[in-house]
Amino acid sequence: HPSSQDADPSDVFRPDARAEPGTLKRDYRNYTAGPLLDRVYNTYLLMHTHQTVDFVLKKSMEYGACAQRRMSIMEALDLLDNVVDESDPDVDFPNSYHAYQTAEGIRQAHPDKDWFQLVGLLHDMGKILALSGEPQWAVVGDTFPVGCRVQKSVVFSDSTFRDNPDSKNPLYNTQYGIYQPHCGLANVLMSWGHDDGRAQAAPLTPFLLLQALYMIRFHSFYPWHTGGDYMHLCSEEDQRMLPWVKEFK
Ligand SMILES: [Fe+2]
Ligand SMILES: [Fe+2]
């Protein structure tokens, strides 16, 4: 495997060069091959071992009051200069680039929707959690519901949950687990990470449309918006918002 460090930095930092229409797009999110795969797999192994109902509740308490630090949005975006996402098989540069690229991409596709462009800029701001001592497995990567059976489309699910204590708790391993049918994703405990509303969406809630909040809150929930799993937990509102989350992706 060529190391990602060997890549010409000017190529790495100029992702437009590889984003020509029709080229390479199909190669994104490849979890079976690629130079970053070991790092990606290890991040998911740790995530799927340690993300439990108890862990999610503990983190929600810890960050729920939004009392850790105060900063402006621009300060938070600048801090992303120091974050490289170790779960991402495609991106090996600081997340601040990704914020502006995403916003620019959305501006091209949706020039009339300034709120949507803003979502692009803000969606990964929660990754600054990685700078306050949180391990990458508690910040980045795809999310999944804890407290119920893990569904097929969760990446690496065949081999990464064996040492998760919740996998031995019968209460958490039926299709619905601790949830009611169609209870709504707002009532589901998601694995803790940068999507979490407490980490970033809550302070913005009064200013953003519902679809914007969904995009931020669930953009990493690939097993839902791309895998089509966990529909048995969704409310009608979740179903109505799903096309927006897909469009963001
Ligand atoms: Fe993200
Ligand atoms: Fe992102």
C-alpha cells in the first residue's frame, strides 16, 4: 500500500483536480480497498466496541449543557484546521477544507438556497470534539442506533461488534430493542459523534429550518439514508425529511 503521506500534497489539497464530472466519483466510500483502509477499519473497530447505550447517555450528559467552551462559529471553523478525520477513506486533509468545499459544492447545485450552503459549512463543526480529548471513534464515522440490533448496512458490522458489551444484552438485540415501532429518530439514541445535536445543532436550532437540522443531525447515518435500514424506527416526519438528507449527501 502506498502511504497517503507519499501523495503529492498539492494534489491532496486540490481535490477539484479529481472531482471532474464523471471521474472517480464511484470510488468514494470504498471500504474494501485503498491506502487509508487500515486506519478506517481500526477507527470503526474501536467505535463498534465502545459505543454503547451507557456511553451515549454519559456523553449526552457531559455535553448536554453546552457548557464546555464558548466560541464564535468562525473560531470553530478555524479549529477544524487541526482535525483530520481518520474514518474517512477519501479525505486525508484538514476538515476546514472540507467545510468550504461542501458549502461551495452546494452553492453550485443550489444557488438559490443560502440556508443549504450554510449547512454545508457547518455540518462537520462537531468534529472539534476531537480537539477536546475525545477519541476519533467518539467523533467521526458513520452513526448507528444503540439499544437495538445492529442492521446489515452498518459498515464492517460482521466483524467489529464482538467485544461490545451491548451485544451480550438480550434487551438490546431484538429488532426494536428499547424502542417502540416508528418512535421517530428524535427518540433514538444514536452512537455519539460529531452529528449530535448537542454538539452543534442545538445552539443553532432557532435559526435553521427543520430540513437543515436533519441534514446536520443525521448526515452520518448512512445505514439509514443510504442503506435503507432502520425504517421501522422512523416517524412520518423522518420519512418526509429523508429526501433532504439524501440531497445533502
Ligand atoms: Fe460529517
Ligand atoms: Fe462532512
